[in-house]
Amino acid sequence: MTSKAVKKIDAKRAVEYVKQYGGEVDILRLKHFLGEMSLSEAPKTLSKYQFPNGGWYYEDDPTKTLSIGASTLWLRVLLELELTNTTIVKRTAAFLLKHQNPDGSWYELKEKLEKSPQAWLNPDVMDNRLWFTISATVFLMASGFEHHLDIKKASDYLSNYWDKHKKFRVTWYPYWAGIAFFANTRGTSSEAFSTCHVYIMKRLDQYDAFHLGWILNMCKLGNLPASETLVRASLNRLTLLQRPDGAWSSKYGDVYCTLFALNLLRHYGRINHDNCKRLSVANRSHHY
């Protein structure tokens, strides 16, 4: 179990860290966090990472290869930026739905797998398929496509797998997304939700800040309140993991992870909205 001690979050230092080390997408996310982002500037900054067909490549991929995984990850960022009803989200969703498999699942594109496969892919192909499918499903549901026929097909695919096996496979990730998926499709009192919840709680001390960001993001998408056990424990651990320089660490990028943490901590009330406004005012005299 995690420690019950909760230290104070240094949001000011975290913001300063992002300003110093962030790239253009990070700065856009920071502007949104501070309430300074305009809807018109987001597509201008992000469009270079999106292909004409609506798909995306990973920001750090030197090959700039079209990817289902990248498109799903960017959809998460677009939701964070509150761009739900915009063209850029609709184009992303259309791309993902076009590349859904006939059985309702998703998997990475052949070109991406051949050219520059993600380092985190598991040798267990089914494990990867479950993650691609459940992550795309929950983000598309959150983007306003929860009643789309193809989302029902994806939901049926995931539900049928769960009902047959009563578990996912070898990695953590599908269980995290299961919090949002089962909360929205079966309810928080369901056996499926409870199994995912217990699985995550038992392993909470193994998770770093990036993992906790994903878990809290899924709690948010599942409409779990700040008082809920998993939410509270994850917030406490995330708070403890802030570094003295204000950042949160991740092998996927400290700046990305820091913004991930800031947004979820604010959503769940650990960072006050008024404090963000004061940070915004304090930063207006400086250039990003």
C-alpha cells in the first residue's frame, strides 16, 4: 500500500520546468493548462504531426510513420486540450474507425510494425491487440462516438474476450483502460470493473508517474470521483513522486509526464484552479 503522507505540490516549479525544457506541443499543452490557449492555435501547432488521412505519427519518431498507436495517443492529447468537437478530432476518429478490423479490434499498421515498431510492444500479440483496442475504444467514446456502431463492435469484442477469460493477459495497460471501459459499459459495481480495480491497487507501488497519469486519466474517463479509493491512492503516490525541480520522471519524457501529472492533479482538485490563474498571470510577462 502507498504511504498516507501527502506532500504539497509545487505547481509553480513544474510550470517553470515545462517552460524551460518543453517543445512546441508541450508549450501548447502548458498554455491550455494555464488557460491561455486559443482554439485557433492548436490546429496550427498540431497539424504537422497529422497526415491528410487523419492519422498521426509519434512526435519523437524520426521515420514519421503513420501509426494506430500514435493516433490513439494524440487523441488522448486532443481530449486533454478540450478539442472534442473540432475538425482535428473528427478526422482522427474517422481514421481510427476506417482502420478498425472486421472483428471490432484494432492493431498497429503493418508499415509501422515493419519500419519502426514501438519498443513497448509485447511478444504476446493478443496482449497488444487488447491494448490497441481498449485504448482506442475509451478515447473514441470520450470523443463523442460512444453510440457509433463501430464502437459497439469494439465494445462487444472486448466484452466477449473478458467474459470468456475473466481477465486480460500479461501486461498492466489493458487493466488500466478497463477502469474507464467497464465503468462506462457495466458500471463500477460490476465484477469486471472490480477485478481491474483490485489488480491495479495491488500493484500501485510499482507504478511510476507516467503509469499513474494513465491510471488517473482512465479514472477521469470513467467519471470516478476524487474520493474513490484508487483515485485517492494514485493521487497520493503521484504527489510523492514530484522531483525537487518540479518535474515528474518518465522514460517517455519528463516534460510530457509533468504535464500529464499537472492536468490530472488539477482535475481531481489537488491543484487549485485559482492557483493556475495566478500562475498564468505571473507568466504573461515571459516568452514561451
